[in-house]
Amino acid sequence: MNTFVCKYCAKEFASLHSLDCHVSRESQKQPNLRCDAKEERKRKKSQEAIDEKEKKKQAKTILAKLDVTEVVDTINEASKTNELLQQLTKQVGNMKAQNDEIIQQNNNLKADITDMKEMVTEFARNPQLLILVDKLYPLSSLRELDLKTPAFKPVLEILDKELPKYPNLVNDETGKVHCKAVKKLNEIQPTVVKDDEKLFYKKGDVLTRGSGEEATKEFIDVIANSGYEYAQKASNDLKSRRESDKDFQRGILKNAACHGSVQDVTDMYVV
């Protein structure tokens, strides 16, 4: 950083303006100092101009000595280096994505193993649970049902005759009729059963000890797909991700809970 020194008192200043102010104050005592300060500033500016010209001259000299081919080669090498860096960055990104996928697969495998251990424990506790593998329809099969077919007429009769005038699943009365219809549906097409207060259903061909919430939503959806507005509204409300809707959703699931609407595993036994 350039500094400016008063040649009369040897004080240093960061700028010419500061030096001028200093000299101006001193010139009240010694008038000849002002002229000296102006001369000093001219000298400094002249020296800076000379230094700048010298730098430009040196730069031109260096450029004149450079070989054009070498310059082009240097630029090309830099370009190749940049391209390699981009490729490496892309490869690192791909490796990270693959690593994340492997971690996710590993977590899924751990979850599957945990589920298998739980089911083995359940089978050891009650070997007759194995019968459910052949007796139950997969939970996903509910999505393909048309309750308007003759086989499910008893389900529709319950809904058409017993639902209140303005049904809503946050209402206890609607919940009772809904659960009654679910129970009848589950008797016609066995999908979910309970044993020792635990729910069981099939995911694909695999018997699973599942959550009541998952099964409850599936039963709501199958009735919604058959045109019942109260179930359609409940299905849409349960898809909300807003934190403010959590309590409302818990109320819907509580009234529509299928836990009390499914038959016990002992009713599925073959004599």
C-alpha cells in the first residue's frame, strides 16, 4: 500500500488528500509548504505513471519471447485438464448416487429380514397361521373390486340403508356403519384377519403382520371407488401432507379402524 510522507515533518499519510490537509494546516504557519505539497503530489503521480509504463513494457517483452505454439499447447492442455476434472466430478456424482442406492437397498433388506423374523416368530407361536397364506386374498386385491357386482350386494345394502343423511367419517355414527360394511366385505372376500389383537394380511403372496392404518385406508379406498362420497372425501383428506390436518386424519382413521371389523384367525381354520 502506497504511503505519502511529509518531507518537512516525516509523518506518513495513507492518501494525498490526508497529506494536503496536513500541509494546509501547517501552511497557516509556513505559507511556502502548500507549494511544496503540490510539487510532491506531481512527483508521486509522475513516478506512478513511469512505473505503470515499465510494467507494460516488461509484459510486452515477455509476450514477444513466447512461442505461439507453446501458448496454444498450454491452452489446449488447460482445456483438457478442465474436461478431465468435469468427467471426474461427474463420475464422483454417479458413484455417490450408486452408493446411496446401495445403502437404501441395504436398509430395505434389513427391514425385510426384520419382517421375516417377526413372521417366523408368529408361525412358531401359532403354526395354524400358515393356513392364511392360502385362505387370504392379497390386500392389493381390494383396489380391483367392484362392489356393484352381485357378490357384494350385502355390502351396498348396509351402506345404502344405514348411513346417516350426511355421512362423514369424522362422525361416530358414520364410522359404525362403515365398519359394519367393511366387516361384511371382509367376510365375502377374506383379506385381513386378526390373531391375538394382531392384524395379518398378504402383500403379494407373502403373509405380513401389518398396521391397521394401512388396511383401513385400503378399505376406505375400495368404498370410495364405488362412488360413495363420504369415503371419497375421507380418502382425499388422508392424502393431505399438511401438519394442521394430522389430528383430523387421526379422527378419520379411528372411526374407520378395521381392527374391530375383521374376523379372528380361528374363523379361518379348516376343520
